[in-house]
Amino acid sequence: MSQRNAILEKLNKRLDRPDDLKAKEAIRTRLQGHSKNLIPKRGTIPQDQQVTLFRKEAEKVNASIVSVSSYDDIPAIVSAYLRQHQLPAQIKIAPDPRLKSLDWTASTSLMVNDGRADGDDPVSVSHAIGGVAETGTLVMTSGPESPTSLNFLPLDHIVVVRADDIAGDYEALWDRIRQTAADQGTPGKLPRTVNWITGPSRTADIEQTLLLGAHGPQRLHIIMIETADTTSPEA
């Protein structure tokens, strides 16, 4: 045995590495059976109060929020937001069926494309899987219908979230993500990226002066669907 192989053999024994399949199974079990941490009292309030708290906390961190009763109201709301901030009538939407199926041009002059952000898009529109009431945080998971680049590259980010998808605490959203994977027949397989977005991008590194838009969108606008809208057409 060469000196090199002898050294590697000693290292392997010291590492005491388990079989790869056993290791993967242990990881999968850990992900599925993760025990919850201590839940703050404000995370266990009734769901209607969670929605109110989410709105309050989101506005506290410089996000704007508006409520609508139907997905069909979204194009007009987006168009009004663009006019309010004197932005071009051009948006990049996530290829989510709930967004792609909307009639964006019926009563607006919007130019709409879908897909990943290319760096030149002024405004993006995404759909969150939910929100966390205790901090006013939106939860975005990556995937073919939710490109992560839309969360960071445009200067203005508009996010749609259903009121029914607001939860009290972070653990509840992690449980939802795990359950979604299990329902899709892939237990333990989480999205490649999970983004937790609390207000627009900010920093106070320079002279302790708050600057919005330093590492991402300078404005975050939330459109909340107040009712359990199941009538929006699917692609």
C-alpha cells in the first residue's frame, strides 16, 4: 500500500462515514420530522388577527399593502401602482398559472412578459406561498413557476399573497413547505431556495443612514387576496 493510500485509509476510519444511502435517509427523516422551536405567543393568535398583524408588521418595514377580493382585480391594482410611482407600463410576471391566466390587457395598457428577470425589468410580479404574521414576512419558494431572480433584480417588486395563506409563525410555513413536498410525492425534497422577504431591501452600513434598495428592490408592494378565491382560472 502506498503512503498516500495509507493516509487516506486512516482518514476514512477517523471520519467514520456512514453508508451514503443511510446518510440520505437520515437527512430525509430529519427534514420530515423536524421538531418545532419555541413559538412566540403572537404567533398563535386567531387567523383573522394574524392577517391584521401581518399588515401592521409589513407596513412597519416600509412595504405598502392593498387588499382585493379577487385575482381579477390584480391587473388594475398593478396598473394604478405604476402610475402612482411614474413607472413604465411594463412588468415581468412569474409564470405562475394564477398570474398568467389573468387578463392583463382588458382594462390596462400594460406590456406583460413572464419568466426570469433579465436585469432590465423595472417591475416584477410574483406570488408568495404565504406570509408570517409575527414579522410581516413574505415567503417565496423557487421553482419553474417562481423564478428567484424576480425577487431581487427589479427595483419594484409586487407580490400577491392570499389572506388564507398568512400564518402566525415561521414554523407553520416550514411545515407547509414540507407538506407540499410530501403531497407531490417527494417527501423531504425541499425547494432549492426559500426566500423570506421582510420589506424592501435596506442597509444602514454607511454612516448609519437607512438606504432602501441597496441589495434588491427599493419598493415592495403587497396585494392581498382577502377571500379564499378559488375561481381564478388555471393555465
